Amino acid sequence: MNPNTDKLVRRTTMVATVTAGYFLITADCGPEPNVLDPLVLPG
């Protein structure tokens, strides 16, 4: 594969993995406090 295409595929895969992980972690938390509360901006 083209090196530039390979780099793009790797970067896209990493972003997709992190995004999916974030949604899986936060999916069932509901209104209860959780470990990610300090990351959420008030307002």
C-alpha cells in the first residue's frame, strides 16, 4: 500500500477505536456519577 494511504488508514483506525471506546465506557452510566465527570464541562 502507498505509505501515505497506510498512514491515513492507521490514523483513522486509532480515532475510530478511541471514539468507540469512549461511547462504550459512557453508554450505561446514565445520570450516576462516573470516572469521566471531571472531563465534562459545567453548564
